[in-house]
Amino acid sequence: MERRVDGPSSARRGFHLMQILRGRWLMATVSFYILFCSGATYIFGIYSGAIKTALQYNQQTIDTMSFFKDLGANVGIIAGLLNEIFPSWFILVVGAAMNLFGYLMLWLAVTHRIRRPPLWQMNLFICVGANSQTFANTGVLVTFVKNFPQGRGEVLGIIKGCVGLSGAIFTQIYYAIYGNDSRGVILLIGWMPSLVTLLFMYFIRPITPAYDSHERKNFYHFLYLALFLACFLMLAILMENQLHITSAGYKAFGAITILLVILNVIIGVRAETSFLAQVEGRSSSSNEPMKTVTAPKMVNLESLNSMNGEASKENGLNNSEPGQRHRSQDNRNSGTVNFEHGLRQTKFSDSASTAQLEMGGDEAVQLSKQAPANTISPFANARLIRRLHLFYKTWPKRGDDSTIPHALLSIDMWILFISITCGVGATLTAIDNMGQIGESLGYSTVSINTCVSLISIWNFLGRVIAGFLSEILLRRYRLPRTLMLTIVLALACVGHLLIAFPAPGTLYVASIMGGMCFGAQWPLISAIISELFGLKYYATLFNVGSAASPLGTYFLNVRVAGHLYDREASRQHSALLLTTGSGSAASPPTSTAGELKCMGHECFKRTFVIMAVVSLFASFVSSILVFRTRKFYSQDIYSKFNVRPSQQDDEQKSVPLTTI
């Protein structure tokens, strides 16, 4: 009885459930589910007010917490290094545990179920909870890109788009479950991502890429459903902003949102069955040639064994000759080693004897004792020089798999790092302060939540548009992906200027611009890193690039935005006291927690003029990378990843039939 050891041949007996469950496309569907729950850091503007009120923090303290949130959400080097050692499911388990711990402790503190923690503990809780996002992104994104190496812009666009859309999804589910209690969203982002990750973590695993004629078509089907979900969320946000929605209406919106997310499984199952049908067709068409080739191979193997037996007998009769040959070879090798050793010893003795001739008595004796110790340093220096020379000579070309030291010392990586620090840091400052910006300009709570949801939706659209559009421009016109990053960084200046010089309703436009530009940067950055430095250490290098974001956020959000806001609030407080008198009944602008509030467009004017200048500088730095990589992007960068059916057929023919 004979059977084939390769998996796809079992498709002849029908597509079993396990074949579909273990396929690439169901892995893709499950990846979308996990990533739809991995963007809790983007709705910080919804629950930051609850933290500020419950714990009586000022704006600079909230911005400090926001920095630690961004630090945890973007510094995923530990997750990347662990991904090089452990399987993906282990990375996801660690991330789920960190997410549950961090946000659960944050919720307990805000609801006063535990004693009020000191500020450093609150920073630790939100940093740990946000850092779980890097574990989910690393475990899913890196595996996804390796399973689908072609069309990297499209792949990263839809993957990053799912993360960007998660904020609006969380908002609808939060309204459906907890109503207007903004503290409930902290609990929601604590238990929901952990539960989804633990349910689907075993589906995330590396699968050998295979040729699928409908691969791009399937990705576009996922894209169309995601766009439909985004349109529905946009409609729901507008209705919630313009109409009075009852509790039943919020629950209906939440149920429809969950249903649209679940519908991705239909696309995944259809894509996997289509792929299995293609494999079955190729296997059946090559069935007859495989049978005719197999029998001669079996005969050749038997004749080869008989020839090997005769050869072994001859070797047994002439056993002494190989021994003599080995001994002569060893003598030659030992003679070479002894000659090199004697040459080094002769050089050393000559140098030592020359020194003894120039010196006399005790000095010569002392030199002869110190000579062996002094000779170690030149040899060590020479060894170091040889290693540095070898490190430089083995420097990989753009597009080849770079080692981590090569990538970290690359000029391209440093240019990209500076661009991320300035560009992402500036747009993230606008996103994190959206609640306080709307409050200072007199927007209602519902309007502020609308702006936050608009950021999430356009964050998704920016990621999808940047990923798919950059891929189309790269394939058709060889337009460098780095050029599109430069354009996105320049467009971000418009959103910053709309906040610095506001007009009625411009905050909605600024939310759209900020969300779109922030989202568009991430698939471009991820694709550029994978294209310039390869996929071998992509898990670590991707997280190294992401680590630039919290660095920019600290300087731009904490040291600039928070400081200038509190200074303007103090100025308004002092001016009001001078105008009304310290004993007047009129009170200065304060929040319910008692800290100073800043009202008016002056609160963030200087901040976002600075953000516009920083984004323009980031665009200029990115243009240098465009100039450096123009020749690299003028060629087919995916040529080594191309897989054709003929290659797979050859691989299937080479798999022998085994007898049970």
C-alpha cells in the first residue's frame, strides 16, 4: 500500500476540515481578528479624562502617562528578540497576560477599588498594558509577512489598517456595553484583546509560501469588507453625534460591528478552498509523469546499493592504502602548522635578540621576561582589525538579509529613525491630546469622542491607502516607497496648522488629517525596513524602527505640549485673579478635579506650530533616503520571492513514494 507524504495530495479525497484550518488563508483571517483588538493605545483620548478626574492629575502628568503608553506600545525589541527564539503562540500568550495585568490594574485604580497608586506605578501599569500590543503585532505581523512575502505593501497596508480601525471598533463595543462611562473602556481593552488572542493563538504559525493565482484578489476581498466596516463605523459616528441614540441603538451598532468583523472568516474559507482546488488540479495533471519516473528511481536505488556493496568490498581489500593516504595528509598538515609556528617563533626570537644586543645586563633580562606579554597586544589588535575588516567586507547589499549589527549601523536605518522620531512623534502628540484640544476649544464630550473615532477610522484608511497605493506605484512606475513617506510627512503639517489656527469645525478636519497621516506612515515604514534589510531578522529590526516613536513623543508631547499647556493655564489663572481680585466670587478655570484648565486657541497654538516645523524637517530628512534608494527601487525587488506553479510541480515530483 502506498501513500504520499506531501500534504496537498490529500485534496484528491476531498477538502478536509483540518486542511482548511491549517491553511494560510485561515491564518490570515485569525490574524485580522487579533489585530482588530490590538489598537487600544489609539483611544487614549477617550479614557484619559477619566484618569485625570479620578486621580486629580494635571495635564503634564497625563502627558507623562501618555509618553509611557507610547513607550510601551512602540518599544518592542524584547518581543522581537523573543520571536527569534520562541514560536508565535508563546509571544501571543505573553502579550495577552501583559495586556490583562496592565489595564486591569489601571481600571482598579481609576474606580478606586484599590488604594490610589503612586504615579510611577500608574506609568508602569499603562506601559505594561501598551507593551502587550508589540507582542501581538510581532507575533502576527512578522509571521504574516513571511507567509505572504509578495505584495508587501498590500499585506502591510491591510494588517496595519486592522490595528488602526480597532479604536473605532472598541468605541462602538464600549458604548454598547458600558454606555457613557469612560472608565468602562479601560476594562474593555483589558479583557477583550486577551480573550481573543488566547482563543486564536495556535492558528498563528509559519507556513511555506505557495503559488496562489488568486492571492491579490483575496486580499482585495478582505479590503472591501474592511472598507465597508469603516463606512458603517463612520455612519454610526455621525448618527451618534447628530442624533439622540438610545441604549438599544448603541447595542445594535455594537452587534453589527462584531458581525462585520466575524464575516472575514467567509472570505478566508473560500480563499483556502480555492487554493486547495488549484493544488489538486496541478497534482492531477502531473500524476502520470510522476508514476513513470518513480519506477526507474526505485531500480536505480537498488542498483546503486549493489554498486555500493561491491565498492565496499574493494575498499575492504585495499584498506591499507587509504590509511597511508590519511597519514601522509596528516603529516603534510602538521608540517604546515609547524612551519608557521616556527616562523612566528623565529620572528619573535630575532626581535628579542636584537633588543638584547642594544641593551645590556639586567635590562636585557627584564625585556626577555616581558617580551611574551608585550607580543599579545599586537596580535590582539591585528585580530580585532581583521574582524572589523571582515565585518565591513561582508556588508550586505540593499534587499539582502542584514544582520542586526549591520542594520543598526546602516545610514539608511539612522535616516529612517530620525524621520520616525520627528514625524510619528508629532502626529502622535496631536492624537494623544485630542481630548484636551477639543475641551480647550469648547467642543462637547460627544464631539470629542467623534474626533477620536474619526482619527481611528482615518488611521485605518491611511494605512490601507498608503499600503495599496505605494504597491501599485512601485510595481507599475518603480516609484520609491520612501518618496511616498516623504509626501505623507509633508501633508501632516496641514493638520498641525489647522489645530494651531483653528476655525469652527476645523478640528474634525484636523482629526482626519492627523489620523490619515499617522496611519499612512506605519505600513510604509514597515515595508521599507523589510525591503532594505530583508526578512531574516525582521522581527527585531521592525521593533527597532518603532522604538523611535516614543522618543519623539517624550520630547514633543511631554516636554513641549504638556509644558506649554500648563504654562498657558497658569497665565490665564493669574490674569483672571488680577482682573477679578483674589477675594472675588468668580473662580478661575478649573476642572472637577481642581487642576487648572486652559481655554481658547492659545493653549495649543505654539505647540502645533512647532509640530508643523518638526514634520517638515522629518520630510526633508526622508527625502535624503529617497535619493539614496532610487536605484534600488528601480529594479524588481520581489524577484527572489516569485513562486511559480512549475517550481511547485518540480518539488512535488521530487517527493518519493513510501511503502507502508
